[in-house]
Amino acid sequence: MSRKINGIGASNGVSIAKIFKIENVEIEIDSKKIEDSEKEINILNSAIEKSVEQIEKIKMVASKTLSEEELEVFDAHIQMAKDPEMLLEVENLIKNENYNAAYAVDKVSQQLTQMFASFDDPYMRERAADIKDVSSRIIKAILNIETTDLTTIDEEVIIVADDLTPSDTAQLNKNFVKGFLTNIGGRTSHSAIMARSLEIPAILGLTNITELVSNGDIVAMNGETGMAIINPDDQEIEKFQEEYNQFLNHKKELEKFLNKVSASKDGKKVKIASNIGSVADAEGASKFNADAIGLFRSEFLYMDAENWPSEQEQFESYKAVLEKMGNKQVVVRTLDIGGDKTLKYFKFPEEMNPFLGYRAIRLSLDKKETFVTQLRALIRASAYGNLAIMFPMIATIDEFKQARAIYDQVYNQLKEEGHQVSESIEVGMMVEIPAAAVLTEQFCKYADFVSIGTNDLMQYTMAADRMSEKVSYLYQPLNPSILKLIKMTIDGAHRAGKWAGMCGEMAGDINAIPLLLGMGLDEFSMSSTSILEAKKLISEINFKDAHQLVHQALKCENQEQVQEVLNSFWENK
Ligand code: PEP
Ligand code: MG
């Protein structure tokens, strides 16, 4: 009998193959009192040496498939294995408490793992897995326990494990390993990130998959939907085979667009850009050959920190992204905090409607020293690439002028201090409040560009909290009122001779793209994985036809009617 299970789809792709289960060898670590601590420390040191050699070997195997940046995890593991502070603590336990080496390593690693696992930040929490990975390697080396060598797999399998460590994942040969399923893990765990770069389908967080299957069982999996079927019947296999073929054809089709210019069928060029929230996300932007970064949500640097991030810390992050993108433009949005985004180290005032309250540029203009620190970091980083800066939640021209005046002061100050800075930083604004949308032309006397934030523009236009499930039906990207505001914004910017982008979710919405193209949107910024799909779609549409479509859509009364207009557009194309 077949059995369906659902987990977190962490890496796209469809596979059917037999199971290769990695058994979790429970290592018994006894605490033994030792007499010769000198000897025990020698055992420890040679185990560390052996572990470092193993990690270096894995890194070498992995270097054939992973990028420089992805390989950094192994350098981090080597550093962890050799970490002098950790070593000192282990040695102290051996010398002062007479513990055996394996027990001492386990004790120190458990303390560290617990500390990392207690962080709020999911990225930091997942570093606990790295510490476990390294220490269990060292303990196995001390106890002379062989580790499973995944590089020897030479037939098509889907791996099932409790969890896959980064070093496990890096050893997988994608010619044979057709997917993996694990009990634990999520979309941001290292194994998920690596699975995506290796393009191996993966479903994580399946809770008890290791108990449900035995070696030799067949499993069919879809890494996009997160659904797996254990021992599928003939009909289910046939269905998966179809999904698999569709997936392959679609992927091949999309890859053709990687190096193509982003343009409509009749040659209107546009930019298709990436939204990112961290330095690591820039990897995806470059993998999918984004034309630019249209939105770097800088608030994640603040939300991941334990205190206000310093000028230098911010500078390093902005510089890293700018260098990664070369001469492609990187639009960094200044701190957009408040509403649903809070900080561990700052108490926001109690408000009835935080989304309408003290947030984003309102906070930056009030807490000027924080704003200046961020602008200093940004402007200093401008020497390393093609930087643009934009301010979030601008409601009035006066706010924009105030923000820009502070920017100008900081810019001049840095030049006086002798810093190298770019001469061509564009300074723009988000349009996410209707007041800014209707007045874009006047705003653009002062702003170099605008980027439409439809996520907020919709909540403010419809007066519907974007976090509330109950009113989510009012999230209506195709509602003619929203379309009119977007068109007004784009037209206003163009009349002032400026460019208009969009970085809200709507920019990557396949359904809405023909309308946005027809309105003359210059830059579509979206999650990196949507880029090729958007590029393909735009290449199939004539700008002239899309322009006509906008006229029809704007005459409609509601979004259902707009959808009908869109449907007949696709039918007649
Ligand atoms: C938006 O509001 O559309 C936007 C891009 O910003 P955020 O989703 O970060 O509020
Ligand atoms: Mg917003």
C-alpha cells in the first residue's frame, strides 16, 4: 500500500528512486576518569587533525560542484575544529576533571549547541547543526568509528536521514543522488541551501520519515510541493513520471533565458531584478543573472543583530553585495522597521495601529543618529559598486526633502573626511502610500527614481491590514483602483524624466506582469527564483498589445473583470 506524506519543499524537482537510508549510529559516550591526561590530549589532537583532513577532502570533492561562497562552510568547520577557545575548554576538562577526550568534547559541544539553539534568529539556530557536525566528527575520530562515505554511492537513490549535515550534503553526487528526505530542517538550513545549488530535490521536516521507510523501498517525491509517496502504485508512478517530464522540460526552457536580454517580443527593454534580505541572498541574484538588485531590505541586518549594527558591520555587508553585483545597480532601502518588524533591543511605543504609526522613514528622521550611521555605511560602500539608496514609507515631499538633506550632509562630510565615494549614487523612494502615488510627478523633482511597494500600497489603499487573515480577500492586485494608482505612479515618474520600478510581490506575479509591462514599468524586482519565469513571459508579449490591455483593464469595475480581460488576452495571443 502506498503512503503519502508532506514536509517542507526545500529544493524543487521531481524524482522516483529507491531509498538509501543513513542509519543514525548512536554513539555511546561514557564518562571515564582517566589517569594520563597528557596521553588523552594527544588522542584529542590527533583526532582533530584527522577531522580537519577529512573536512579538507570533502571540500575538495565538493569544489567540483559548489561555488566559492558555498565552500566557505567547510572553512568555517575547519576553524571550529581548531578553535583555540573550544580546545582550551576541552583540555581543561581533561586536565582538571580527568574526563576522557570524547566525553570532554561532547560536553563542550552540547553547551555550545544549546546556546546557538536558543537564539531567536533562525540562521544562528541552524549554526547549532554545524557545531554538532564538527564535534561528532571529532568524537568519531577519537573512538575510531568509521563515518558513512556518501561519495561511494554509485546507483540512483533518494537519501533518507534524520538530518543531513552540510558535509554529508556536499559529498552527494547528483548523478546518483536523486533527492533527499529528512526528519528535521527547514528552508534556511544549510542542507536546504546546498540542495538548491546542487539542484537536488529535497523535502525536509518530515518528522519521522526514517521510521516510515526501509532500505529498498521506492519513493516518489516532489521537492516543490513537499509531497512524497512511499511505495507508489503504478498510477501514482505514472503521474509522477509526467510531473518529472514537465519539470525537466520547463527547466530546460527557462535556462535558455539566463543570458538573454530582458525585453518584450517587440523589443522593449526592461530590467528584471532581485529582492534580497541578506548578503547570502545575493548569490541567488547572480546565479539567475538578475539585471540588478531592486530591493535590499536592510532591516534584516538590524533584526538579526543583538544591538544596533555598527557603521563598520553594515559597511561590510553593503560592500559584499555591491562587489558581488559588479557594475549592476544595487538599490538598498534604508531601515524599514516597525509594523510587523520589531527589534530585540528597541522598545517601540505602544500604538493602536502600528502599521500606521512610528515606522520606517518616520523613525529614521526621528532617531537621526541611527539614520546617519546607516547612511555613512552605505555611502562609504558606494566606492565598491553601483549603489542606489531609497527611503521607505515616504508620505510627503517634506519627508523626502528632509531625508535627502541628511543624506547630502553625510555625503559631503564623508568626502571632507577623505573617504572615496561614488559620484553617481541615485537617491529614490518607495511609493507605498497612496499620497505618494498620486503626487509622484512632484516627488520626482527631488527623487531620482521610485520603486512601488505594492504589499503596503495595497494595504493602505484598501485599508486592510496585510497581516490579517480575515481581510486577506482585500489583497487585490488586479483591482482597477490599485492598477490606476500604479499607472499614475509610473506616468508621474516618466513625465518628470525618472524611472519607475516595482519591488512588491506583484512585480513577480505572472498574472499581473502583462499589465505592468503595458504601463511601462522599467524595473521588475522579485525573488531570484522567479526571474527566469518572468523573463520568459515578457519575451512572449508585445509591449503594444500589453499597452492596449491596460486601457481595457482600467475600464473594469472589479478584479474579476480584469482577470477576464487578461484571460482573453492570453487566449488571443
Ligand atoms: C512593499 O511594501 O511592497 C515592500 C516591497 O516592502 P515590504 O514588503 O518590505 O514592506
Ligand atoms: Mg513596504
